[in-house]
Amino acid sequence: MQSLKSVNTCGRHCDIVISDENVALWEAFNSHRATVAILGKEYIDIAVSKYAVYDFFDIDEKYLEKVACRYLHIPVCIGKVDDIKIRELCMDDFESLSKFREFPFENIKELQEYIDFHYDFYGYGLYVFENEKEVMGLAGFYIEDNICFLSYMTDKKYRRRGYTFKVCKYLLKYIEKTEGVKDVYTRIDISNTASIKLADKLGVNIVN
């Protein structure tokens, strides 16, 4: 079985070859096309396809857009809250986000490694939220000792205006719907009353 899907996203075009045969996947890979492997017919060499499904019918338009975005190095938008866009990280974010004291990446290499691995492996991670003018902050999830933690940082000019709550509320619903994660924790200093109130309002578990 082999199929060619054409996806246009953010003004760019991507051809995606979907197949259950190594030969077809290798030809597509060597022709610089994105690939999706269908598992089952034969052993698929993981070197030729970053993405794999068990059945052709597991692939929908949203899945194809994700594959295209990752292949073209375009951050995937996971949703919007009012006029706030929530999307995956990209390399261009380092300059603006590194100004935040809480930014977890010390250099561009660390950020690149995170982008290349985390979203695909866990299915979720940290996300940029921004308006039409600029990046407003970073919010999302990380795993520690098999526990899912919520983390966020917001530009000073956008704090205490309800934006962080809206974004975190959206993300909590997103992770429950897409990954089935319901129990989420957050680490907060007991002196940070504003963050404690936010956590209570969001219904997440607080760890001091």
C-alpha cells in the first residue's frame, strides 16, 4: 500500500508518502519527502520514517498537518484562547524567551534537542503563547518521577490580567483530551500567594 498526500501549511508545501513497504519509504526519504510508515506488512526501518501508524485510517488531516509542520520545521499550533495563539517552541524563540529568568534552556543546542524529541515522545510539552505583536510567555508540562507538572512563565506586562489562567486552563483540557492526563501538579513557593491562588483556581495539586 502506498499513498501520496500533499499538505499546504503556513504558505509552504509538503509531500508526504505513506507506505507499508521499506522500498517505497526509502525512495521517498532519498527524494527528500516526508514519510509515514504503516506497520504490520513487513519490518520497517525506523531510519526512513519518524512517524508510524498501525492503519491507514489512523491518519487524518490534523495528523498530516503535524507531520508536514515537523518536516518543514514549522511550530505546530495547538489552539487559540481569545486572541492568544498557543504553539510549540521553535528555534527563533530562544532570543525572546531567554530573557525570562525561569527559561529552562541554557543554550540553543538544548532547545533544539528538546524540540527534536519531546513533543513526539511524550505527545506534549512546553508551549509558547503569543498575541499578534509578541511572545507573551511559556506554559506547559514536564515529567518528573512519573508525575506530570504544570509550569509557566509570563512577561511582566501580561501578568495579573487573566492571560496565564486562560492559557493554563486550555492546556489542562488539551492534555486530558489528547493524552488522558488528569492529575497534574505544580511547584510553588508558599510565599507566592498569587501563584497559589492561580493553582487553586485551575484545580492542580500544589507541591511546595
